[in-house]
Amino acid sequence: MDAIQCLISRRSIREYTDESISRQDVENVVEISQMASCWENTQPIRYVAVLNRELKNRIADDCTKKFPWNTENIHAAPALVILCAIKGLSGYEPDGRASTSKGTHWQSFDAGVAAAHFCLAANALELGTLIMGRYDEEKIKEILDLPADYDVSAIIAIGHPAVIPAANERKPLKEVLSFR
């Protein structure tokens, strides 16, 4: 798949086949997605793969109760990747001072770039993904025993797509692009 086709064909997948996801599948996607740019090459992103179905379902049931769509989507997916960012790296000087007026903004920016690369890498490898942002971060950190300096940036479902939805209509270029 060429780069342009990968970019325009990537969709949020909510229906998966019963085929499982292997460690090798996840390693392949992460190896590609690690090439994402980040703040001063600090490489603050960490990927926690959840391949165990019981653990995945526990995350769905215990960490997304207030967000039933996420609960359903996690149950439907064969695996999850919890995308985390190490606190205090993106947008900060070595002495801990913020490098810009944006403060922690750069951590979220780096996580977003990494999530996009992860999803595009998965698409290039014929896997489907869904980024979810509504969850109980503290419960996820507890269930997965994550280090204190990890911030959970997103939950990403991953699997073999059963249904690839059509693209939603996009706003006209004149609404999203301006020149000066």
C-alpha cells in the first residue's frame, strides 16, 4: 500500500473478525510507529499491549462504565494497546522547566502523533484500529500496574477488520485552509 492510499483509507474500526492478534502483529505495528516525531527526540511514548482477553474485558468493564460505547468497542476488539506518555519529557527542559508557554500541551501533541502513526502502521499491515479517549485512567494504571510517571493518553483497539466503514464527509477545503 502506498503512503497516500494508507492515509486516505484508514478508518476507525468497530467490528473485528474472530482472528486473534499476535505479539508479532503488535511488535510490527509498534516498530513502524516508533518512527513518529516527538519533542527533541525524547521518545516519551510507551505502548502497553493487552492480548489477554480476560484482562482486556476487565479494562472494558471496570474502566469505561460511564462510556458504554467504549465498553462495547473494547469487548468487540481482540486486543488493546494502551498508549502512554512519560510525564515531564515533552515540552520540558532537562531541569524540569517548561520550554514554551504551552506546558504539558507537547505531551498530548506527541501522544497524538504517535497514535496517528500507530493507526496508520496498523492500516498498512491490514489491521484495523479505534482510538478511544474516555476511560478511568487511575483504574487502568492500577489494573495494568503502570509506573507512576506514565500518563495514559489513549486506548487503541486493534484487530482484523470485519467491516470497513465508508469515509465520513469532510468539510470543504475553503473552510479548513486559509492563505496569508
